[in-house]
Amino acid sequence: MAPLLIEFGMGTSLRRQDYTEAALRGLKDALWHNSINLAELFGKDKTDMRLCCVIGVQQPDKVDVSKLADVFPYGQPTFHVEKGGLDIPRPDYEGGGRPTVIANVAIKVSLEGVS
Amino acid sequence: MSDAPERRFIIEMGMGNDLYGGDQTKAAARAIEDALRHSSIPLFEVRGLPHDAMRVAVTVAVPNPESVDTEALKSALPRGRVTVRAVEGGLLVRSPASPDGIIMASASVEAYLPAQY
């Protein structure tokens, strides 16, 4: 199914290098910048929405996707985590500490029965 | 299809500000840009619809809406049939670094298409 809408978001983890938290915040940023009534436009039900979430972080294997599904009030999400985003190292004078993490998120929205 | 009733299918929302210049139009333009860059609408290409099938209603909210150049803001919307209105809202934030205050603007970009069923 071709995407009809794509939503973009950015999420961060400032100090704990928590890639899952950054991904979660990125999803929320994407979701809550827009209000979508796509299903209604095509005479479909909200449950017909298919959400393909693409997440970019520097350490993709550290993202626990089982923690991400709950953020969606409705719709069927799938998750693809790949290398992307940005890690910002701490300056030397801080004497150690984890990098600040940025996650890039794109949510591609399709509708079952609309191509 | 053009007889079909209009349906709003997306509200894009954004935030913009002018930190030091006290420029309400600049803050509003940044809010519109923020709204637009958080989504993409490939459904026109997927469904073979012309962009001007879409009606776009933009509202910007700032502390002093009468100072906003709404005509200038229209050029920020590249697609569809566009109207822009300015209303009172947003936020004026006092700061020692900003004699005119920091102007915070909200923007909503509502897009409508004829019902597609």
C-alpha cells in the first residue's frame, strides 16, 4: 500500500543515552504535530489505518520496539529501526558521560483498501 | 468529484518565534514553516489528484494580530487554494534580552479535499 501521509518527528535522550526513549519522543513529536482525519476522507474506519514507522538512531539494536506500540491510540503500527539520527558526544572537560541522542522518525500512513 | 462535500483531512500545527525583533509576521512565518515541515502529503501523486483540489486554511495566533502581514504569509504555502487569517493568541514572553518581548506564534494549517468515496 502506498503511503498517503507521512509525519516527521524528532526525539532526544539528553543524558541517559536511552535510544528507546528518544525513539518514543520522536514518535510523539511526529504524532502530535498533526491531526489526521484520513480515514474519514476515504470513507474508511480508523482501524483501517496502517502505520509504518521508520526510526533512525546511531545504535538501532538498542531500541526496544515492544515499548513503542502503546503510544498509538489506534491504527496498526509496524517498526523499522535503522542507523540514522545523531549522537552528540559530551565535551572532554565534562570528564566522561554518555552522548546526547537524537532520533529521527517518519510515520508513513496508509489505508487498507486505498492504493 | 467536485460535487462531493469537503472534508478536512489534516491539521498541521507549528510553533514559531521572534526572539529579539518583536516581529509578529516573522514569528508567524516560522510557525507556518514548522507546521509544514512535520508532514508530507503524497496522496496527490498516489491518487492522481491536482494540488489545487485542496483548500488550505491557515490561522496564525500572535499577541498582536493586527500587525501581521497575512498577504505576505500566503507565499509560504506552495500548494492549494490558500487563505490566511491572524487571531489573538500565541504568547508574549518578557525577557531582559528582548526589549520588545519574545513573540511566540502558533500556526494551524487545515487542508480540505472533496470526499474521496
